[in-house]
Amino acid sequence: MQSKFSIAKLHKNESIIISANIPTMPNNTDKIRAARLRWQQESEARTKERLNRFMTTSSEDVPALVTPADLEGHDYLEKLGFPGEFPYTRGIHANLYRGRLWTMRMFSGHGSPEDTNERYKFLLRKGQTGLSVAFDLPTLMGRDSDDVWAEGEVGKCGVAICSLRDMEALFDGIPMEQVSTSMTINSPAAIVWAFYIAAAEKQGADRRKLRGTIQNDILKEYIAQKEFIFPPEPSMRLIVDTIEFGTNELPQWNTISISGYHIREAGATAAQELAFTLKDGMTYVEAALERGLDIDAFAPRLSYFFDSHLDFFEEIAKFRAARRIWAKAMRDKYGAKDARSWLCRFHTQTAGCSLTAQQPENNIVRTATEALAGILGGTQSLHTNSMDETWALPSEKAAKIALRTQQVLAEEIGVANVVDPLGGSYFVEWLTDRIQEKAEDYFDKIDQMGGMLQAIDRGFPQREISGAAYKYQQELDKGDRYVVGVNKYTDEDEKLEIPILEITAEMVNRQVSNLQKLRATRDNTLVEDKLAALEKAAQANENLMPHFIDCAHAYCTLGEMVGVLKGVFGEYVEPAVF
């Protein structure tokens, strides 16, 4: 039994169809169960299934059919409501992409800042609407390009940024006040953000007009990605410093993007990604509240970053459950009064771990399907991986195809015309409820351990993720699941026929030479004074963002500032987890 179309009136006397598929739960669930049992018995007698087991990417069993009886007691207004209204299951905006398409970003960065600047201008010319900066491993670990530990890694997995000089080169000719920029940086996020602010100010920009995001999520580093520098406590201090500074000085900036992406890429299930990511977010909220910040002053600028994996319906259900869980937690647990504080705003990236080196063109199809799941799940921003990323950083051709994938989805297939078109599907609603229940079970276990920091210290999320990854690999090895081109439909005589981007020694040498030239020509007395002031502020428990910006303007390097903080905070050594 279904209701008639639900119509919402918008301004300009325009009507939009919110959904044509809203189930009205019938009262005769016993009758439905009996009819389903009959159907099941009769269908099993005359049909044969092609697999012994049907499961999601997260190894969860998938029923052949979901009926209203599986949603008994499902309250539409409580669990779904309407787009743009609490609990936001159906989206945070009333008209979603009918009002504005998602921001299209390509995660880009390679070699030197000058090389990456050329790529950014290429992508902007092709219609990209926001920039997303990938940094190389030395930058992610807080080391300069001429550090002995940086050898062999400079510019390889992203762009090398050592100082304000590099940030100026990265955005040369790109008006920073007019473009939204996302930066995937964590342990040294506050320092790299200071470089960005200083570079924008040198362009003449008003920092209050700068728009963008720093990932700045240290808890997921301890859980999954392992690019940590300092121990948890001072790292949390740095994050709250950025939240406090951004709230007061950069009101349009998202000072943290709580990331489930790397948790999922490490092997987590959909429910684990959701649970550990949202619990990390709640931990940051609690730390900011402990600092004395007003929740409705900082919460509207919190954002999330999720993976969109291969299982189409599971991912959509995960995104819908995320909004519902976050809205209820912010309103009911943390007492936020501003409706903007209840919104789970998120960026989505297609699953890098789903890409294969074999038959890399197949990755275009995988990425398109994952992107479609993110769109149907209501993402605000989307990055599509390139087909060649298991081999190298994306070539221009591969990056262009990835961007065109989003543009085709936006302009050609009608998917942006209806808000939450899968809402009301018995299967999608059942799966959304199930993922939420599993996530909340994890919340209870983590709370019993004393919170997320204590759970990380005990290795709980790490063990759960490694167990899920091991189970997935066993299923592949046994042939219980297939990957096209890897363990099914393989080509023994396959040859790689796509262009591969190479990072040359000349690129690396130019970056190191520029850094050494900077050290020789800057005012080194001023550098020493600013670094000494930074050390004093770190010891005195001051907010460090103003000092990072002062150091940036003096052309102190990333490695020099991180070195000061290591002297005050120490370095983190991960305990063994079995």
C-alpha cells in the first residue's frame, strides 16, 4: 500500500516531487508475513539461485525480498520526515540538487607546487568547481623536502609543501577568495592551514571570506591511516585550536572534516566506518565543549568525509543513517539549539580500495556506480577516483574522464531531479535501520571503555577493522565473491595501455633547490624569533594558530615548526595491538 505523491511547495510557486514512493505501513502485517511465506515456499520449489550466499561488500547477508512486515512499527515522521527537516534522513536541503549541484572536486597534487598549479588550472578550465589538495608523504608527516627521511617520497603521492613560498606557488593565478579548497592534511593541518591563510592574505584576500576545509582528523590516523606525529592529547589540543580560531576568524571555513574514508579503505565494513567516524566526531565536539566553546557557534562548520564503496544500496543506506544519527546526537545529547548544528554535511570520495591494477578501464564503471550511490545518498561534495590510481597519480586523461563521469551523472541521467528518490524503498529503509543499529551497538561498546581515546589505546577499532579486512580477503581467496578482471573474467595476455604520470628527478631537485634558496634569502633572525615565540606559546597552552600564521609570514618551514612542537609535545609511538 502506498500513499499518493507528496508535494512540497517552494518559493516562486514551484512544486517538486519529494518522493513518489512513500510506504504507508499497513496494519495487516500478519497477513503479509503469511503471504510472503507462501510465496517463498512456492518460489523455492520452482527456482534455483545462482549463488550459495548473497551478501553486501560488508559481508552482511542480503534477503531476497523486504516487505512492509520487515518494517513493522516504522514511523515515517520519526525516522524519515522530509528533506531539510529533522532528522534529515532524506537530506539536509529541502530541494537538494534542484537548487544546487554537489561540488565537483578532483583530489589533485603531484611533484612541485608549480606542477600542481598547472593541473589545477587544467581542471578548473574543464569545469571543476572546487579544489582538493593532495599532499606528499613528507608533508603529511611534517617533514621538509630536504629531510633525510623524505628521500624517495617527495612529490610522489601529492604535492610537496614546505613553506608559505610553496603555497604561494601552488595558488599562483588562482584567486583564493573565490575558490573553495579542501586540503587532506591531518597531523600538521594547523600549520598547512596557516600557510594557506597567509598566502591568501598576500593575495589581498579577506580571511573571513575564505571557503574550504582542512581534514584535520587525528583520531582516524591512530585508528587507520597511521600518519600521526604527536601523542593524542596535544593533537586534540591542536584540533580545538583550529576549531576555536576558525569560529572566530574564518566563519566560512570547515575546520575539520571527520573522515571515515581512510577507516573504510583500511578494510572496515560500512557499519564500522559509520560508527567509528561519528564517534570520532562526537569526541571532537566534547573536546571543544570542554574548552568552553558554544556548540552552536562551532558545530555548523563541522563536516564529514565518507567513502562510497561498491555495494550500491549499502552505501546509500549508510549516508542516510549518518544524517539521522548525527542530528539526534547533536540535538538530544549535546543540546545544540541551532538547526544548522544538527546537519551532517559530508564530502564523498569513491573507493580507492575497489580499484584494480588489472583491466584498469573497468575502474571507470566502478567509480561511476560509487559516485551515483554518493549522489543518491545526498552528498554535498564528490570526488571521483581516476582509473589509473592503482598505478600512479592520475594522468590528465584519467582525471578528465573522472571529472566527466560526475558531469554526465549531473547533466544527463536525471538523478539530480528528485530528492531522495530511493526513500520509501522497503529494502533501503530496512538497510538504513540495520546499519544504524550496528553503529549504535559500537557506540555502546566504546562508551563502556571510557570513550574513543581509551578504545583506540586498547586497540579496539583497529582489531575490528583488521578482522573485517581479513574476512573480506578470505571470501576473495575462496571465490565466495568476485572481482572482475582479478578472480573472474581475467585476461592472461593483458597489457597496460593507459598513460602513466611519472614524477621525475628534475621535479624533486627543483623543489629541494627552491627550499634551500628560501632558507638562504629569508630573514633568519626573524625566523628564530617567531619559532621561539611559538615554543613559548606551546608551553603556555595558548591557541597556536596566530603563532603559526606569524611563522608562515616569516617563511618558517613546516619541518621547523613541527620540530618545535616535537620538542614540547613529544612524538607518538603506537603500542602493539594483537
